[in-house]
Amino acid sequence: MRWREGRRSENVEDVRGAGGGFGRGGGGLRLGGGGLILLLVGAWLFGADPMALLSILVDGGAGSSIQVPDASTEGGAPAPAGSDEGAQFVSVVLADTEDTWTEIFQSGGERYQPPKLVLFTDTVRSACGMAQSAMGPFYCPSDQKVYIDLGFYRELRERFRAPGDFAQAYVIAHEIGHHVQTLLGTSQQVHAAQQRASQQQSNALSVQLELQADCYAGVWANHANRARQILEEGDVEEGLNAASAIGDDNIQRQTQGSVAPESFTHGSSQQRISWFRRGLDSGSMKNCDTFASEPQ
């Protein structure tokens, strides 16, 4: 993927390293990512509620707390993207999504409002609550920010066997797709419908929302390549491989040895490939209506 000469975004907030290892600071106990994960696994094994434990620690139970970077407020503004290659890559891809979606929205008579992207390590507090890097990259509609621990790319490469810079760009573009859905009101409509739905119906709506974000990622790639020739040989295969690697069926097969389609929340590998490819081939948002029929 050709990215090194691309524009850098000014909408990256770098809060990496704001946590720490074991130690005292800010009046509480600080836990790095490894210690936090061990703590949560231990709680689960002994029958405690890990989220309840997190709440106690974060909010100050027994006078101790996990100190995590807070990206949900404007006070103490986070630093811009670092100079390391990973941060610069993310900054360039984010800038490219800004240019692409600004153009697409303008063609429809609308104004695109770019999100912030937060780089963090291990844990972070967003407007949607506290999150761990183990959750993977995510978009929070409450503060309109994308959150990513760059360690996820190592997982993508080693655990999911989906290497390549365009595979990494696809991940960012998918989360930006959720921001587009928020700006268009799609996310709000889906979440309202989920409140009235059964669990299985809610899961199906979630799948449709995620597949549309995949399709929007493809739309971005189509426009960016036509405008700036970002794709090199093998890049499309990298993106499709990444879409396949993080399909619900593939992840369930790896983690539990069986597949339960009724519990899917993001879509199967084949569905994710299909919708990403649809956006990539057409470059049209009109071809991304996953809600019109049952996603194939």
C-alpha cells in the first residue's frame, strides 16, 4: 500500500503510555495490561464478575483504582500522533478517510465531520466506558472517536494470519464506517430497534450494521485508489483476508471449537468478504444497504 507520502491527520490523539506497570500513583494501584488481564481471568475463574471488579477498581473501591488514560474529555489535551511508523501509518490512513468521506458527503450536499482517533496502550476510558486492548479496535458514538491499541495489528498478523498494511488500513476504515453510520443516523435507528428486539433479532441487526461498515470500508478504498492510487499488487487480497480472518465463524472456531450462527454479531467470514468486496468494486454507498434483505 502506498501511504508514506500521504497527508497526516491532525485528528489523532496519542495517549499511549499513560498507564504503567504495578506501582502507586494518583492515590491508587496501577495495573499494566498483563496484570489487568490476569486479574480479570482470576476473577472469572473464581466466580466473580470481571466487569464489577473493573468498576470497583476504576471508580475507587477500597481506596484503590486502575489508572487509565482518559480520552473522553478535553482537559489535558492528548499529544498528537507519535513519530513511530505505526502511529504515522494510522495518521495517514485516517487523513485519507477524511479526504474521501468529505468528498462523498459533499457530492450529496452534506458536510462530513471527521472523528478523532485515539491511540492507547492496554486500557482506555472512553465516553462509552472503560475498554481493554483485548476488545480490539472500536468506535464510540458517544464521543465520536475511534480507539485502537496498535498491538492489535500484531494479533491480526500472528493470531489471525492476516498480515499487510492494507489489512491494517481495512480495520481503520471499518471503524470509520461506523462513524459514517452515526452521522447518517443509521446506528441510532438500529440501536433503537435492538431495544425492542429479541436477542437473536438484536444479533441479526448487529450483523447488518457491521457488514455495512465493511462495505463502507470498501467504498473508501475504491475512492482513495481512484484519487490517489494507494493500492499495490496484493493489497486487495490482504484486505479480503483480513475480512475473512475476523469473521464470527472463524473466531468461534478458534476459541470454542464450534460455530453458533445465531450468536453472530459481526457476520461470517464469507459475509464480510462479500460486503467489503461489494463496496470496493462499486465505490457506491447505494450498494451497501445490508438492511434491504438478509445479508448473504
